[in-house]
Amino acid sequence: MIDEHQQKLTHYLAAFIEELVGNGVDEVVISPGSRSTPLALLFAHHSGVNTYINVDERSAAFFALGVAKAKNKPVAILCTSGTAAANYYPAIIEARYAKVPLIVLTADRPHELREVGAPQAIDQLDLYGKHVKWTVDMALPENSPSMLEYARSSASRGIGLSLGEPKGPVHFNFPFREPLIPDLKNVSYSTGSQVKRVLHGERSLSASVSQELQGILGNNERGLIICGPGLNSDSIDSIISFSEQFGFPIVADPLSQMRSGSHSKAHIIDTYDTFLKIDEVKESLHPEIVIRFGAMPVSKPLMLFLKSLSDIPYWIVSPGEEWQDPISKGTEYIYCDEGLFCQSMINEASRDGSDKWINHWKNVNHSTKELLLKGHQLWDEGMAVSGLVQHLPEKSNVFVSNSMPIRDIDTFFFSNIRSIGIHANRGANGIDGVVSTALGMSTCSDSMYLLIGDLAFFHDLNGLLVGKKYKLNMTIVVLNNNGGGIFSYLPQASEGEYFEDLFGTPMDLDFSHAARLYEAGYFRVESEEEFHRAVSEAQHRNGLKIIEVMTNREENVANHRNLWNFVSREMVKKFKGDVH
């Protein structure tokens, strides 16, 4: 005799899962727990679903974030009730601001066990607040035709919302009564059922708006294109064509994916973070119009430069209706697919660009790059970044931690013809979950690297467990300056009495012990020669590899500032007095 409760549980959840799979959600990261048993077993039983097990919910959510980033598609995460669900929160926040689709599945106690002191029962309704695009407290399982349709419709609705611009996470909260075991012997995934799909088209400009914008564009010869994180990679060629048509330089953040690849780099500007520190140089670079694609770039000198501009058109082009203008300079917010916007402007173009303007930017960029290479002679974290970039093979991916690593990448990752992806968690810019996110991305990359500082590495050290469990290949370069290196560049560094305790926070850790714990290859390096040897050797090994680069915070700060001062002096000599 088939148990009625078990039959309801099985059919209801099977319908939900089949709808997820039919809409392309075929990866789920599961953290063990009792209340989530029905979904966990049915996911594992489905031949079309790839499951990962991660015992720490915080790490699991960031790992799923990495998989979703790499595959550019929704990934599901599943956990039990209580504080397990709360541990998802940091990754959900990152997914929301980074526009990454996550399907968050939390198990819960049934309604009669809520707010009555039942164990492992917290208020999970609206748990993630505005950081999810949609949240639903699912009905208790039933197997009537209308309830099976409800399960399917809820799944497709959630996926559709997660993929709508701007993309982001959605939350399904599932209350379950005991017993929790579904009938795996008689489960039927209704593959013949019609899947409900939500299809999203690309937004284009109307003819009247296109003509209006073209009129503004035609009156401004000195334009500047800004390409930031989160740029749609399918738009790169169109942005390049737009730049070439109008003679506008492209200031390309490393996370825009425009500094590397087979596309033309003729108009790519990649040393702006250095030369925009120099007043005498940037005076000659003031544009008449700015057009930004993607989020605001990492560079603070660029941000200050843009903030100093006044009374010029400043366009922010985005496929989703969001207000991404931290410096409040936008004059037009253009909600349109980036590629279609560029094609529309090109089609309406009435003039060619100014060679004088683009050539001046290119000359400044070229001279700065030469000086950076000439002046960077001492072993430090910047040289480690440069050395890593030299070794990266074709089709490599580098995940970069926040704080100093992403800033050193901004300075020392120059344009090149190799296909190298640069990635980071720049939604909320935190240092949590970096290891786990990178490992999630490594599931889709044969050549994966992580560039990270010692604090961020320690913060997510247990993320290495999933790498060990699934034998993932990733080379981790840990820049160990024994503390929070970025604070040494900030005003807090002047507070000598309190600086080390409150900001420097030295940990005095030797990560060789972590390497042994997680069965990773380990290299400790203290020189440029040792670093190159370690990277070369790591490329011939499988699994996790940790290259611990021992650096000194004070020396690193001094080297960086000396390099910037050298470039500044030489650039002033070369360009002072130029009028363009």
C-alpha cells in the first residue's frame, strides 16, 4: 500500500524539480540536513541533475555563485531549516548586486511548528529581504492536478524572474511535515509535460530615441567610453566598432573582459589607474561626452576623474532598469542592450572620429605602460601579479580577491591577445567566500587561478574542502603580507598606535598546514625566481596548488608609491605643456 503522505511529497516535488530542469537548472549544491531530505533525495535521483555536496552553507552558496558565473545560468542551492539558511545570506547579497541568478531552496518546519519553540525553527519568511528578486513560501505538498501545476508554475516563475534584467537570486521556502522520505522507487519525472518557459528578448532603442542621442553624439568629438564589470561579453565587438566609428578611447576595467581576447585592442586604454593620478596629464584628457557600459570600474583615480567633470553628457547604458551611478554624474540612463545601442549609434552616424583625440589617449597610455615596465624592478606583490600574468596559458581564468589583488590586477594586467578571463566578486566587494566562488568557477575551466591575500584566504579557508572532495584543478596564489595590506594605503595608516591591532591585523599564519589538511600541492616563495619556478611547476600538477608568496607590507607600499612617483615625474616631463 502506497503511503498517501509519501505520494503527495514525491509527486509535488518531482513536478517542481522537473520544471527546474526543463528550464535549464541542472546543477544544485546541497548542504546536508534532515528537513531538506525530500528535495535532496529527489535531486540526487534525477539523472539530469548534477549535484555537489558542501557541508558549510556559506561556502556552498558562494560555490554555487561561482558555477553560475562560469556557466551564465541559474544554479540551485539547497539547505535545511534554521541558521543553515542564514549562512546563505552573504552569497545571496553578492548575487543580487553582481546580477547572478541563484535559485535558493530552503527547507522549513510546517506552519503549525512555527513560532512555538520547535527546534531548528526560525522565521524564514522574507529571510533575505530585498536581496532576492522574489520570495515564496511554498504550499505544503499535495498531488492534485492543480497543486502539481502550482509547483511547476512556481518553479518557472522563479527562474524567469531570476533571469530577467537585472538578473539575481530568488528564494523558495519549502515547509515539510514528517516523514520526510519520498518514494524513489515509484517517482515519475513527467518529462512529457509541457514546460513553462519565460523568454527574455533584447531591449533596443526606438527610432526617435536613437535619433535624439545621435544628435547629441554628433556634436561632441571628444568622447570617452567606460567599460566596467558585468559587461555583456556578446557586446564587446559592437562596442569596439562603436569606438572605431567615433574615435573614442575605451577605458577598460580588467573585469570588463576587454583587455584580452581576439578582438581589436587598438582603442583599449589599460593604464588609466596610473596616469589619472597625475594632474598635469589628466588636464589634457577631459572629454566632451562619457558613455559607460557595465558597472562602475574598480579604479579610484578614474572615479575621481569622472567626478571632476561637469556640464557634459554622461550616458549610462544598461540592459536592466537599475540606477548604477555612485558619482551622480549620469545625464541619460539608457535601458538597452549594449550591443544594440552601439549598432543603433553606428547606423545613424554622420561623421568619423577625431584621430587627434584618440591618438593622444593612446600615446599617454603607451608611455605610461613603458614607464611602469621600466620602473617596476623590485620584487613585490605587483611583480608577482605581473609574473602570474606572463605564465597564464590561453583560455585561462583568474579569480581575483577584493582589496589589493584586484587593484594590482588593474595596474599590471595589460591588454593582450590571449583569451584570459578576469573575475571577481564586485557586487558587494567583500572578501568572504572568495575561495569557494573561485572553486565554483573552476568546475568549468581547465586552467583556473585564484589571486588572493592572506586575510581573504583565511576567511574562506574551509572552502578548500569542496576542491579536495571533487578533485578540482586550481592554482591559488596567496599574497601573504601578514595582514590587511590595503589599509596601509589609506589614512588609517597614520594612526600608528592603533593601526596594527585594528587594521593591520597580523595573523602570523603558515598556510603549509592548510595545504596538508586539504591535500594541496604547496610552494613557499620569497623571490621572483622562486615564484616563476613555482608557477611553472604548478601548471604541470593536477588538483589544488597553493603558492604562498611571502611579502612585506611596508616594503610593498613603498615600492608601489616609488613606482607611481617615478611614472608621474617622467610623464610630467614628457607631456607638460601639451595642448590637445
